[in-house]
Amino acid sequence: MNKNSAILSILLFCTGSTAIFADEYQRGFSTSRTCTRNEYREEYIPGTRNDPGYVKKWEETVEVPCPGSATTNDKKEFDTNNCSEGTIAGGILGGGLATAISRGKDRWWAIPAGVVGGSMVGCQIDGG
């Protein structure tokens, strides 16, 4: 084996292994797929008495969602209802109502229950 063939074999071996590592390295990245379809279009071009009208025809390539792709998952829906004002107001009203209605020993559980129940009702009324 001469010097040139040894260098050539080392060069081929190094380039082949580099391509394998580069391919494995790229697998972790996301891929992009674009799907298109051809759409047939027509447009009527009106004419005059001396120059009659005609129909202009062509095909256009348009981008469409790829089959099997979950385009609905791209749109994330968030619950933007905030019922903090209704919770506070309902808690105050519920606690006040429980204080007014309860007597004696029942107040120790009626007031916290009124606050919790009122805050839940207030949240629902406020849009939560």
C-alpha cells in the first residue's frame, strides 16, 4: 500500500464516520414538513364587441395542512376567566350572612363555612 492510497483510505474513513455522527446529532431537532396541492383557477376576462371576452385558466400551488398533522394542537386555549373579585366579595357576604344567622356555639363552624361557600358562589357568578 503506497502513501497516497493510505491517505485516501484515512480520508474516506473519516468522512464516512463524520456523516454518521452528523446524522445522529440532527435527529434531536424538529423537522418541518410543507404540504401543497395544485388548485385549478379560472378568471373571466370581459370583452368588447370587437374583442370578445375569454376565460383565463391556470393552476396555483397552495400550502395546505399535512395529513396526520395535528394543527389543532398548535392553538393552545387558556382559561382567562379570573374570579378573584367575586371570590372576595362572595366570601365577605357569606361570612356576614353566617354571622347574622348563626347563634351561640354554632358560630365556630358557620362563619368559616359561610366564607368558603360564599367565595365559591361569588366565583361562579363572576365568571369562573
